[in-house]
Amino acid sequence: DVKVTQSSRYLVKRTGEKVFLECVQDMDHENMFWYRQDPGLGLRLIYFSYDVKMKEKGDIPEGYSVSREKKERFSLILESASTNQTSMYLCASNRQSSGNTIYFGEGSWLTVV
Amino acid sequence: AQSVTQLGSHVSVSEGALVLLRCNYSSSVPPYLFWYVQYPNQGLQLLLKYTSAATLVKGINGFEAEFKKSETSFHLTKPSAHMSDAAEYFCAVSGGPSGFGNEKLTFGTGTRLTIIP
């Protein structure tokens, strides 16, 4: 069974803190993604990675960075958290093949106070 | 560039009635289209997908969707709503066959489905 695991389901951080959101997949997928979900806006792509150490900006990369040192792990980093980054963050992964089904984790609820 | 428009952010239907959730897409290449469902406090689960084979696609939990190129639509239907169908539904489009960046999904803003007993 496919599994995308996000290590933290609920986090509360202070403005200015550095925040790490971790994601691990056990399906040997080449692609990994970080999306942000906000009411009325749907899911918006922050960053994606198509290989180890490779990354591409998505639609809303400002204020975020990512790290992919191993194929199974993709980290989202908020260098200096701000209140407008309070949101639900969803990690996902898929294979680089036709059909493109993306598998999602359970999500991480981040509140910045 | 690709985009998805979901008409109706909230839809309510009676239990046993037809469910119809609307999705229109825009894509400069032949698209792959998806419907995902999200239950409260959970991630997204794939309901069904269109990948240029049959235009009528059947998914899990009795849902189906029809790809209509002439209308650029991919509406989701279910003949008879069940209370367990209450959730948020997202339509998404990707850039077609595999290739650098084509696997990314662009999502609509979602439709929250409420089932009335």
C-alpha cells in the first residue's frame, strides 16, 4: 500500500522561527511535491522535486525553501515563519510515468502566532 | 498554462439524489484530468482519472466522470448520494504524458458536498 508520511500533523510556531516540515514516501517515487491548501483557494504548488537534490519552484515559492538529500525524503523549510503562512501543508509523490497519479500525505496544520 | 474551474464552492443534495459536481479545464496540451476527495482532517484520495483512454471514467465509491473535449469539461457524478459522500472534492489537471514538469497537478478551488438526510 502506498504511503506518504508527514511527520507532524499539528504545529504551532512563533513569528520569525525557522520551521521544518518533513515528508517521507516509501514507494521509490522520483517526484515529490509540497502544496499549500487554504479555504477558497484550493491547493497551490509551492515546490516540487524530480530527483535527489533537484528542485523547481511552483506557483507560490516565496518565503519557502526545500531540501531533498535522499530520494524518499522531501523537506519544506520556512526560513522565518510569518502569520500569513498559517495553513495546511500537503506533501505528495508520484512516478515519472504516464498516468501521473499523485499520492498525498495526511497533511500538516501549521499555525504561526 | 493550465487551469481548472470548479463551479459551486458548496453543493447540497438530499440522500439518494443525484450528485453533480462541475469542472471545466483549460490546457494547451491534451490533458490528464483527476478528481480527488478529501475527508475532514485527512489528505487527498484519488477518486478517478482520465488519461486519454475511455472518455467515461469510473472511479471508487460509485463515482464517475465524463471527459468532453468540445465542452472542456470533466464533471463528476454519482446516481445516488450517500451520507458518507460528504467531503470536499477537487478537480485537477496535469500536462499529459510524462516529461519534466508534466506530472504536476493544477487544482481547482474545491467543492464542499453536503448530504441532507
